[in-house]
Amino acid sequence: MQSLAIYLIAALTAFAVAAALFLLIPARRRASEVQSAEPPIVEAPAVQRGSIGGSLVSASPRGYVSWIDRQIVLAGRPVGWSVSGTFTWKLALGIAGILLGLMFVTVGGPNPVKVLLAVAGTTMLSFLPDVMVHSRATERQQSMTLALPDTLDQMTIAVEAGLGFDAAMAKAARGNDGPLAGELIRVLQDMSLGRTRRDGFMELERRTSSADLRRFARAVIQADAYGIAIANVLRVQAGEMRLKRRQRAELQAQKIAVKILFPLVFCLLPVMFIVILTPAVVSAVRTFTGG
């Protein structure tokens, strides 16, 4: 058993080294070929040529890189978050997981169970940045979905009071905090730089995965294209968003019974049975044993 564990440790180490070489060396070779064939160009700070993160991005599948970039966009591109930085953290955590796994396996003698735990821990550490980025993106989109009905109500009241659509949107955005207000302010900034309302809301639709916000952006685009009164659009959208929010709340309330079933069966009921049945069992044992 110990020899098998040692072989597994050696295979894990060899795989880690081979993966690191595969991710770093081919990317540098392709970068040198591109530099020799074309004049040097300035790349985005998220993917720096010659850096470890940039090499990892160049060597990784395009679909996976696009997914990481999409999650960062949905998360609002926080300061310090980039595609190359995410891949650098993945490599660093993977190496740290391998070292900690080797220490865990070697202390007290290797065995297959320890090796499997070490491999699982290394894999989890390697994918921890992906989980963090996805969690941040999901929380931000959910926050935008929850804040949309109230924001639309404020915009509807402002438009019906006589303000223009842009002024109403600016008033609602500056009067609130959160990611939705930031996205609306960004749309206003795009429009102030000369972009049309259609282009600004199309970019907003691309930057979000919230179905409600995307529906609102498409409604504004269609109203701008066909000349529909924006007050009617806002009134209809606000009513629909309030209805959907109430339906989501009812759905979450209906799920509570199912969610509470697991902790009730495996946590509360055993303790209750122990508290209730233990005195009866002790009394029965004393009665039949004469103790």
C-alpha cells in the first residue's frame, strides 16, 4: 500500500510539472512568433504579454477564457480583477495545493486515502478563483434584479412629473446606491460622450445577465426606435417588475418547506429522539436488569 501511495505521489508531481510547462512554454513560443511576424502592439492590462498570467491565458481554451472574462464583466470588473490575474492565482493556488498535499501525505505515512484527499484538495484550490468570480458575478446580478422595480418606480414618477427620460434616469441613479445605479450612470456617461440611447442600452444589455434588466433595456430600445411614449413603457415595465418580484418571493416561500427538510431530519429529529427516548431506555434497562 505504501509503494502504491508513493507512486501516486510521484505521478501527481510529474503531472503538475508537466501541466506548468505546457501552460508556460507554448504560449511564449507563440508570442515570439507573433512578434516576429507583426509589429508590436499594446495589449490590454488584463492580458500582459510575457507575464505568467498572459502565458496561461494564451495557452488555455478560448471558451474557458471567454467564460472567465464574462464573469468578470458581470461582476462589474472590480479593481484588481482581470483574466490574467485569475489564471495567475489559479496557478499559485494549484502549486500551493500540491505542496500542502505532499506534506499531508508524507506526514504519518502515505496511504491511498490521503492521496485522494490531497488530489481533491489541490483541485478545489485550483478552481477557487473561478468560484469566487462566479459568486461575485451572481451576487451582483441578483442585487441588480432586486433593485430594478424600485428604480423603475422612481423613474416613472419622475417622468410623469415632467422630467425627460435621461433626467429621470440620472435622478434615480444618483439617488440610489448599488450596482444598478452604477450601470445607469455608465449608460448616461456613454450618452454624454456622443453615443446614442440605443447604443448605450445595447451595451447595458451585454454587460448583464439579469433577465429583467435585459428586458427593460430591449423595451427602451424598441420605444426609441418606434417613437413610443417612454412614460407608458416605464409604467408597464415597473408593473411587470413588481409582479415578478412578488412571484419570486412566493416561490422562495414555497421552497422553504423543502429546504428545511434536510436539517430537520438529520439535525433536529435525532437530537429530539435522544432527549425523549434516553430516559425511557435507561428505565427499561434498569427494570429488566434489576440495576
